[in-house]
Amino acid sequence: MHAPATATTIDKDALRAKYAEERDKRLRAEGSSQYLRLEREFAELAADPYTPITPREPLTDHVTFAFIGGGFAGLVVGARLKQAGITDVRIVEKGGDFGGTWYWNRYPGAQCDTASMIYMPLLEETGHMPSEKYAHAPEIRNHCSRIGETFGLYDKALFHTEVTGLEWNEGDKLWTVRTNRGDAFAAKYVGMGTGPLHVAKLPGLPGIETFKGKAFHTSRWDYAYTGGNPEGAPMTGLADKRVAIIGTGATSVQAVPHLARDAKELYVFQRTPSSVDRRDNAPLDDDWFASVAEPGWQRKWQDNFAANLGAGFPAEDLVNDGWTDLAKRMRANLRTVPPSEWTPARMMAAFEDADYEKMEQIRRRAEELVNDPNTADDLKAWYRQLCKRPCFHDEYLQAFNRPGVKLIHTDGQGVSAITEKGVMANGTEYEVDCIIYASGFEISTDYVARAGFDAVGRDGRTLSEYWGGGMRTLHGLHINGFPNLFMVQPAQAANFIANVPHNIVDHADTIASVVSAAEQRGAQTVEPTAEAEQAWLDLLRTGPARAIGSTECTPGYYNNEGKGWGEDAPLFVGHPGGALAYFAHIDAWRKSGRFEGLEFT
Ligand code: NDP
């Protein structure tokens, strides 16, 4: 065992230089355009392998509230609306059931990375107790169905349906929602919660269309080919197969231990290693749950987690995991400095020191768990922890000790081509029977391109035109010129990325109270004023820069593949006082009943 690395024993200049060198190897001029969508010649890879499509007639009716997207956002908004007495709610979802990312991602080992107690929404409302601290995907998908059933959201839902158009009609003060199933129905209010992880991408590799074996993306797992199931049963179909998995992000980290167990041979193609800290998953037992589950417990836990990731000094850490550990280290470091010296520069230095210590610990973990020293070295992540999505797993690194598993480290260059027979990397062709693309999702592309439609608001102005100079909202939710429309996403609000459902539940509370107020007042429209929107943006600009997404980081979707966010960077932020300040602000705003900044007509 090594002595623990501390800020004083770490050669920070050497580390900074190493991080910069590793980043530079990976910078690619093409940025996000290095990737391909699952369309045209790859459209087959996008097909839903889980649920057959049911034919139905197009709809031309009217609903009070239409929500685009049936993931956590649509489910939680739908639930809150129903609780508020708005019962005429239709969710439109491109998958064959509710779940969003949890509908599509059924790869073996899929599991939440944030503790179930704060991650799985509406646990109190549905009476569900998660079975583990980090629940696996089938349980989360079932929970989505549970929310849908508990709140009667299945009745009007449209599955396997993609919205293709959304237009505001000033005459009748209604939205027209058009879909790829020929629907053109009217809705008084519309919510948009299309999420960041629904457009799967492939690496744009030469020859990718020529491969003669089996290929699929991790979000379209083909159990008919691999055998096994999302619950983790052995994938007997792989027992005689040579399998390649391309990518080593959060998805691959969870899938690799299962592939390592079941495939005859497994090649893991790595461009950038993930930082893989300990997971420490554990079953949750009834007695423990009963001891915490007093009314309001989930919100209390969510707030406590947010407080532990914030700048304050909370008295307790209820979740107590890898996410809160980094913040705790930073606070411990700050405690050594008198409060009078807590300048922004000093805070950043404390953050950097805590980060170096944490990453040294994670790199040593690779040395301790991986038998072959070269493989262990290749699995070390050389960047600050929040440059890439932090990963947590107790079996990933050990998977490389299995005889059939080979890490193909490409030293930042990645796979160079796909051939008829397999994968080219480092000048070698690796012949395989199956290629699994763990290459992620479009996250850095613009909202309209990802959503697949461009909302047309008042006076025919489109959302892409309105946001041509950057995203503009009030509270991350309302958009001037787009009456009765609500966005459910974290930016320009709490922007709390470590537990996205916390943002969603809070937005759902706001939407339900605004819609209830509009209905009680007999209003036809509710819309933010241009002044309120501008004042909100002015407030956002007074805050610190984005905590993640620096161009000093190794490229990835956090920093737009190394290109940064340019002039948009100050717009992809949260409340200047942090996530809890936003939640407190919006809670008071809702409770006041005045809904300052909104106009009801
Ligand atoms: P990512 O975008 O994180 O990872 C894609 C991977 O593909 C990266 O390792 C990337 O390398 C690699 N890659 C791309 N092109 C090439 C190439 N030419 N050769 C070799 N490798 C290549 O996608 P994931 O699906 O892993 O995760 C996406 C997000 O989904 C996560 O960040 C997380 O937010 C979420 N997620 C959450 C989970 C949870 O909560 N439990 C579980 C899984 C995912 P490079 O890093 O060099 O770009």
C-alpha cells in the first residue's frame, strides 16, 4: 500500500504538465463532428429492439398539457400536474414505454451512479424502497412504469412517437403538436423534456459500414444475439465469440465486467481512460429505510446532497459517497485557511489540491487492482476529476485480470478504422465477431438539433432563431415569445449535474404551480416578460464561470470536445449562489403566488 498522496507531496507542476500533454494528444480538429448519428445507412442500429411498434390512427384531438419526452422529466411533471388536479395530460415518447434513457439503456450492468434514494424520483409518492444504494437499470425502468401507473399517465401516452413540429397559434392560443405518426393535435400547454442522452452516436470511422459481423450501440443491446438479459444473466451467445467494445466511458465501465465474464475474448478499445473510483454498493434494508423515511425525507436527502456538493459546511453527509468525497476534501483544505483569505483564487486552489489528491488516489487504485503493471498504467486517468464524468465501479478494473480480456490502449488516438473483419487500432487489425459501440450520445450538439423539431412561437419566430445569440430563459423554464411552453432541463436554473432528477422534480413543482395559477385565474396564456428574462440572464452573468467544461481539460462532451463553449459559456450556468440558492429562490417565488416576471393574460 502507498502512503496517501497529499497536496504537499504531489508535484503539481509536473502533474499540470502531464495533464496538458495528455489533453493535447486527444484534441481533434473535427470536435463533435467526428461522430455519426444512427441514421441513413446506420438507421437499422437505431431500431427499437425491445418493443414492437403498435399501429394506430393519427390523432387530431385536444389536450390540456402535452409533454414531449417520457423519461423522468415527463413522468415527474405528469405526476405533479395530476396531483394539482390537471388530469388531461398526454406524454409523447419515442421509445416503446416510459423511461427515456432507462428505456433504451438495458446493457448488462447498467446502474445509477447517484444514490438511488436521491436519484429515483417520487419514492415517497409511490411508496417504493430502492433495493440497493445504486439501483440497477431494470429496477429504475420498473420504477418509471410505477410512476406512470400510479399517476394514470399511461391512459393518454403516445409511445413510439416522435414530435416533428410544434407551432403556436395566436388565434386560438393553442400549440399544435405534430409527430412522425401523422398526429396533429392541440395542446393548451406544452412541456419539453427531451433530455441530453437520447441521440446515440457512433465514431465516424472509415469503413464503419463495411463490417460483416454483428454490431450494435450499447443503448440498443441485442440480447437475441448475446443471450442473457438486462438483469445480468450469463450471455451464453458470447461464449464462443470474439467481442470488441469501443469506448471506455461510464457505459463501458458498467458493461465490461459482464462482457469479460461471458465472452470468449474481449478487446476493450480505449482512447481516454475513465477515472474509476470505488462504488461500495450495498442492499438497503427495510429497517434502515423505515428509520429514515419520515415525511419529506427524499427532499431532505436531495437538499443535503446538494449542500454537500456546494460551497457551505453542512453538518452531516447523508449520502456519503464518491461525489461528496471530493467536496469534503476541498472543505477540509479550506478549513486550514482563515475565512478572511477565502478569495475566489484561494477557493480554486483548494479545489485543485483536493482534485489532485483524489485523482492520485484513483490512479493508485488501478495499480492496486490490476495485476499487469503495463495495463494498470494504461488505465490511469490523467486529468482533473470533473473533466470527464467520474465513474465508480468495484469490478471494472479487476476485469482486466481475466485471461480473455485485453485492453487496447491507443494512447489518445482511438480506433482508426473498421474493416470487414474487425477493428483497426495502433496499426493492427483485431478480428472480431461482434463490435459494441459504447461511444455515447450527442450532448454537445445544439438543443434544437437534438430535439428533432424547432418550436415556432409567437409571430412565427422559431426557438433556434430566438436562441441564435445563445439560450435565453427565465429560471431555465420559461421563454419569452413562447407562451404556455415549459422547458425541463438544468441550465439557467440550479444546473445541478450530480443529481439531475433533483432539478427535474423542482421544475415539475414550478410547472404544476404555474399551470394551476393560470387555470385558477382563467388565463389563456402565461409567458415571461422580456424584461424578466433579461434580468434573470443579467443575474446569471454575475456568478462564477462554469465549474466544468474548461478547455484545459481532456476533450469530451463536458467541454465540447476540447473546443469549449465560447460565447455561450456564461449562459450554461446556474444561479450565481449555487444550486441551493436557486432552489430557495424558486421555492419563495412559487410560494409568493405572485409569479413575478410572468404575465397571465
Ligand atoms: P461517453 O461519451 O462518456 O463515452 C464514449 C466513449 O467512446 C469515450 O470513452 C470515448 O473516448 C470513446 N470513443 C469515441 N470515439 C472513439 C474512437 N474513435 N476510438 C476509441 N474510443 C472512442 O458515453 P457513455 O455512454 O459511456 O456515457 C454517456 C453519459 O451517460 C455519461 O457520461 C453519463 O452522464 C451517462 N451515463 C450514466 C450512467 C449512470 O448514471 N449510471 C451510466 C452510463 C452512462 P474519449 O473519452 O477519448 O472521447
